[in-house]
Amino acid sequence: MTWLTGDRRGSVLPTPQSLLRSVYAGRLCVAGAIYLAAALKFAVAAPLDLLVTSFVLVAAVVVTIASYTHLSRRLPGRTFLYGQALFDVALITTVVHITGGPQSDLTPLYVPLIAVTAVLMPPASTGLITALVGIVYFADVFYGHTTPMTAQVGLQLLVFAAVAAVTAYFASRVSVMGAEREALAGELRQARLEAADVLRSVPTGIVTVDQAGHLLYCNPAAEQILGFKERQWRGRPIMPEFAKVAPEFWAAITATARRGVRAMRVEATVRRPDRTFPIGVTTTTLDVEPAGEPRVTAIFTDISDSKRLEELHLRAERLEAVAELSSSLAHEIKNPLASIRSSVEQLGRAKRVNADEKFLTSLVVRETDRLSRLLSEFLDFSRVRATECRPLDLRTVAAAAIRLVREHPDCPEDAVIDLTGDAAPMEGDEDLLHRVVSNLVLNAVQATGSGARVVVRTGRPASHELPGGAGIESPVSLAVSDNGPGIPENLRARLFEPFVTGRVGGTGLGLAIVQRAVDAHRGLVLVDSPPGQGTTFTVYFPAARRKEEAA
């Protein structure tokens, strides 16, 4: 009664090893009980019966020990299982024969033998073992005890066949259900593996904590954003760490855990030793078990790039508004200013004008000229438009702008301006691009002063260098770095606004013009200026214009 074919991998039945061990115990119990019964009735039992029962007990013990040893070393094979079945058929037949044949009370032992066969072996094997049981039982009845055919014997044979058929049917259904369950379990495992791979690879941070604030899950993106390792905090209270690194993040998780209030797109600030940046947070609850406490999951991402782009777009809009106002005011002032200059100049040429009056008139003329130049710069600022775009090499434009800056009066004689990088082919307005490079390089030279070293680099940037969501296809880059003192903290936020300058005598329009020229090419300009470590302006341009712009 101890066999399995080994091919029911989807079965919900016990393992072959556990069944075999259980039946081995039953086999020894049956053989021992038969031998004990014969030994206790030694006075009335035939010597042959006592000898047979002794042999049965010894054979059962030997076969069971050998089978157990084989089972502990390897999985049961088809031959081994058939051998177990044949031995159990012989054992039960011997016991039934000794205890009276058709009159034996142990004839029902055939039923669990057939049932186990039907459950754990294929239909063909079940039919073969059932036929064997019927044949040996029939032979024992008619030839071992010379008993005529009776309704009881026929009924017993029908019971054997019925047990085999019914058990085989239900066993096949259980096997099919087990296979389906195993298939679903495999699909579930695959889905979990795929979900785990997705969670590990997404750039969005995901953190799950229980009601007590113990960390249950954290993906690599969350580790990178918050600056801690999951293996150090899994299963431990992590909320105090959240409160220290990002108080708003901690508050959102706490509110969701205590009141079930889901936070949607809450902005928090992460303060790490190396940098401080904003994150967008959404929290939700997860009920794992109906009676269990809900877990809180926080989904968040670094929004510093999007905030930076938003600020750049707002800056561009402000510059456009200022440009329109500057254009209007410049036109309104320039014409009256020209009249004033002409009138004062004529008064200064009169014969009756004394020396003091000549000095005053020359002063007015000089100041009106200065105002006129300033108004011209205002007009230049308002007229920044990409009017003639054509294919060009940004590196060639940069080389021409550098030559011009070297001849500028504000460029120190010991200044070093290097051009590095690769060719950067693009479509653009050469005049505007020339102004971008020359303004950036001249600003770098003027800010650094004596001993200035400026490096201009062109080429194609790597994809990770651009802020997320920049939307610049096939970008080319221009970077201007200097070794100056850096930009003062009070000027950084307003650096590209008109009339903001940190240099005595500056108009504050150079970087504003750079910003508008870059916007005219649908580009992006960024600045990085650590205190005392120089300044780097990085400009990104699309290599080609959009189709609607080229049309």
C-alpha cells in the first residue's frame, strides 16, 4: 500500500515520502498482529500457520527496512513502487488465506490497497493492481479453500472494482485541481517576481510601514532619495529617522496611519548632509488581512528637476514681460532724449555762453549719450529673436566669440580662455548664439579678474545630465566654467533678471539677454556656483528645430 508514480506534481495529496513512511508502520502493525495472534493460540494453531506468520513478520520487517533505506536516499521510482505494490498484495493475500479466505475478517484490507493505488498511481496502474487483487483473491477462494462461487464472493469482487473506479475518478479530479492550483501558484510567483523587478527598477521611491512605524519594504529608489539602507532598518522603527530627514514626509505618513487620511501630491523637503531637495509624496493604506492593522505605503519622487524647470519657465515669462515693457519705454524716451541732446548741444555752441554754461551743456550731452546707449541695450534686450536659423557648428561659433572677448578692454592680459569638447552641429541663429557665448565668457572674465581661467566646452551631453522633463531632443551643450569666487548668495535667485548685477558699472542685461536668446532656441540654461569654487553656466540646445518652426 506504499507507492507513488512520482508524476503528480500538481497534486494536493501528501508527499510520496510521508505516505510511504505511514504505510510502512501500518504494514509492520498488521504483520506483528497476525504473528502475535498465532503465537497466543500456539496450542490450537497449526505449526504451518505459525511458521507462515513468522515468515510474514520477518519478510515485512526486512522489506520495510530496505524500502525505508532506499527512500531516505532517493525519490521512489516506478519499479520500486510496483515492487511495493506486489509485496503488499502478497502480504494481504497471505494474511487473508491464513485467517479463513472468503470467511476472513481481514478481506477489507484489499480496499485501502486498491484505494491508495487509485489515488497515487495512473489509471493504467490502478487497473493492473485491481485486476491482480481480483485474480489472487479468486484463486485463494476457489483453489486455496475450494469454496464454490457465492454471491458474497461476487459482491466482494464488485466492491474491489467499484472502489478502484470511484477512487480513481475522484483522484483524477483532485489531481486536475491540484495542477490548476499549482499553475495559478506559478503565475502568482511569476507576477510577484515581475512586480518586484518593476519596483526595484522604477525611479519612484516606495516605502511601506506598519502601524507601529516598523519598516516593511523599501525599494532602491527610496534608499537613494532618503539616504538609508533597507537591510539596516527592515523590521525596525524608522519613523524617527523620517522625522529627522524629512519632517513633512513623516507628517504625511503619520496622518495616514492615525486617521486614514490619504495624502495626495504633498510636497516635502529632504535634508541630507550632502544636499537638500524637494520631493512629491502620495500616501495610501493597504489592508492585508480583514482583521489586521492596515499598512501605510508612501510613493514619492525627487521633484527638484521639475521645480527647477518650473522656475525657468516662470523666469522666461517674466523676462518676456520685462522685454515688452523695456521696448515700449525705450521708444517713448529715446525720441525726446534725442531732442533734448540736440537742443542742449546747440545752446552750448552759442557765442554768449560762458565757461560754466559750456561745462554744464557738455555734461548734459555726455549723460544723454550714456542714457541713449542704455536705451539701445534695452532695445537689444527686447528684440532678441531667432530670425535666421540655419545649420551651424556651435563649437565654431564659440571659437569666434572667444576671439572677440580676448580683444575686449575688460579682458585681463593674463586671462586664459580654453575651448574644449567636440563639434556640436545644430540649427540656430548664429548672431544670437554668438551673443550667448560672448556674454557668458565675458562675464566669467570680468567676475574672475586677474588670473582668470575660463574653460568653454561644447559637445553632446549624456541623457542623465539633463533635468527630467526638459523635453530637449538630440541636445547639444555649451558649458562655460571659471575659477572665480562664485556668485554671491543674494544674487543667485535673481541672476537672470534684468538690471541685476554684481559688478560696478554693469547694466545687468547680459545674462538676461543670454536667457532670452536661449529661450528663443527652446533651450535651457543652468548655473552651478558652489561658494569659492568658481561658476559653471551650462546651456542645452535642441540640435534641430521643430517642424512647425521650420515651416
